[in-house]
Amino acid sequence: MISFRQANELVINALKKLTPGTELVSILDAQGRTIAEDVTSDVDLPSFNNSAMDGFAIRFDQSIRSWIVKGEIQAGNFTNSGNYSSSGSLDNLSAVSIMTGSRLPDGFDTVIPIEDAFVREDNLILNTNARLVKGMNVSKKGQDVLKGETVLRKGTFLKAPQIAALAACGKSQVRVFERLKIGVLVTGDELIRIEQTPSGDKIRASNLYSILSAIKEMGMIALNFGIARDNRSEIKAAMAFALEKCDVLVTTGGVSVGKYDFVKDISGELGIETVFHKINIKPGKPVLFGVKRDNGRLQPVFGLPGNPVSSLVTFYLLVKANMLKCFGLDELTSVKAILRGDIVKTDSKRHFIRGFLERDENGNVSASPVGLESSGNLVQMSVSNCLIVIEEERINPLSGEEVECIMI
Ligand code: AMP
Ligand code: MG
């Protein structure tokens, strides 16, 4: 059986071979996407020397401590307040009242903050203990980026700060990678639609929804292929149909060693090569991973176990974490915490225990296990916010020990 680390390497190798297309989207639709082009600025940023403070603009001169105020400049109204760029009327003894973001008159290089000086009649006088340094409180033309310089690189994930950079560069439209289409098919004779009330030995197909929503959390397109019975021809037809429509297929159920676990055999019949089956982890050991190759195209297929906790945990760890890595998206966050509560773990598997991570008023971060009693309890999972990692070689970790937690 392969290790968690080996499984991830194999998944990453396959995911890297996916080649999503690109599309042009409006800047507001670009949030949460990965940019597919390098973006250069069409202007210098800032585009002009400007004041970082409300105060007084001057031409720095070591020997001068008082000036004559010759007017004011408001942000965006440089020329309206008098043509200061014709510096004839301004000399070393002149100061101009200036607002944050306003353009400095040509030749002016320094801004005295409003609280460091006072005005008496038309004279500006520097406070005795105020600091005066050439160039202070001035943002210089091109200091952030020069026209033609690269602002964002292809492969960058776009959130509000990157959207701000695009906006400042005038990119109202931007080329991003197409979102992958990830299909979900759940299998099991016991499964009914969630609109139905279970009777007898039927259960609602909750996995369909946990996995579809986890796909949406990644910003990818989730395709719902519904429920297939534990019947070879039904599963085969449903998987073949789904493979026609999606880039990546995720199934749940039917991958263990039970008499009605058909997914592995059927994958083979559909030309899906098994990359691995079973990983040394808990929960989620029976995971099946395969690839279907067609004319140079490669489709990863994840056969996750049916247990509602196992399917979501393995989706997060194997599918989501690796997709985020491969497609420039925000990766899953890992946090070190102090374990609160003992855990019984005697085998050599890597365990992922549902946990609740919190920070107390002193800043100490602790993680309490939830749902230790039943690995299938999805209600307990719904109150967890992390997976506590207990490494292969680690036995019976005790309360107070340090653990790594993956935020989910
Ligand atoms: P399996 O992996 O098919 O052996 O299923 C393992 C367990 O998960 C069984 O108890 C199933 O009833 C349950 N299960 C399978 N599929 C789903 C699903 N879509 N939603 C909720 N539970 C499921
Ligand atoms: Mg089953």
C-alpha cells in the first residue's frame, strides 16, 4: 500500500498534465480565478509626484525653516488652483498647502505634515522639534511600477489586492484560465435523493452535496451526475456519460472489497488506468485513483470511499489540496496547535482526525478532536474546522503535544 506522500505525488503528476483553456473575463468576474497572462502597466504608478500627507509642499533647503504660503493644491485639481508647474512664481521660500494624493509643483520635493508646522498670516513656520528630511512624505512618479513593467505574472490567483493592481493598470478585461469541470457521481443501492424521506435501509445521498460544494469552494465548475445503483451496467453507463462531459471525475462508494464494489472493475473496462488503489491513511484507505488517456488528453478519475466522512476528507486531501497547488490557487492552510485530549492511535497509518481549532485570549492555539467515536459521523464533522494530522510513526498522542492541523 502506498503512503500519503506517494499518493500526492502521483496525483500531482497527473493533474499537471491537465491543460485548461483560457478565456477573457471582465475584471469583476476575474476574482477567484487564475490569471493566464502576464500583465504590464500602461502607466507609471504613481503617474506623478504626489503628497502622502495633508500638509505643505516645499523645495527642500537645509537652511530654510519658514516659508510663504502661496496657495493650495487639492487632489485631482492641480491646474485649477493656479499653474504651479510654471515654477516662476514659486521659489525656495514658497510653500503650497497640499492635500494627500495631490500632485506636487515641479521642482518641489518635500512635504511637511500639517501637524509639524503652523501658519501665521501667510507664513508657514516649522515646529522647533519637527523633523525635516529631503523627500519626506512624497510618493514619486513610477516608484511602485514603471510603465511597461510586469505587475502580475501568469499563474497568479486573483483576490481583491490583485484586482486592485489590474484596475490601476486599466485592465477592465483579463485573460484567465477556464475553470475545470469536475463531475460527481455517487454509487450505492441504499442511496435516495435528498428530497425523499428515507425509509427502511435507505439513506440520503449526502456525499453528492458535500463533494459538489467542496468543488465550488475551489472555484471550479461542479457537475452533478446523480446516483447510480450498485449495478455494473448502470455504473458503467453513468461513468461513461460523465467522462464525456467533465475534465475530472469523482465518484463515491463502491471502491472497497465488498461483493458489490464495482467501481474499480468498471474503471478498467472504461479504459481508466489505475494509478493506485488504497493509501495508508485513516479515514479513506480504499481510495482509487486512475487516469483515462484519449488522444493526448488526460482525465483524472478519483474513486472515493462512500463513508461520508472518508469521502469528504479524501476529497480535501487528495483532490482539493493538490488542485489548489497545481492551478495557482490559494493552498490549504496548515497550523501548528496544542492537542487538547488524548488520541488512541496504535497503527502505522497517517490519521486525519476531525478537530476544532481555536485561539484563546493569550494567543495559544489548541485543537480538540471531534467525532473520535464514529468515523462516519457527518454531524460531528459539521462542527469541525480542521483535520488534525497524526503522522504514520506517531503512536497515541497525548493532550499537550504539538500537532499539525489542516484547515478545512
Ligand atoms: P461504500 O464505500 O460504498 O462501501 O460505502 C461505505 C458507507 O458509506 C456505507 O455505509 C454507505 O451507505 C455510505 N455511503 C455511500 N455513499 C454515500 C453517499 N453518497 N452519501 C452518504 N453515505 C454514503
Ligand atoms: Mg456501496
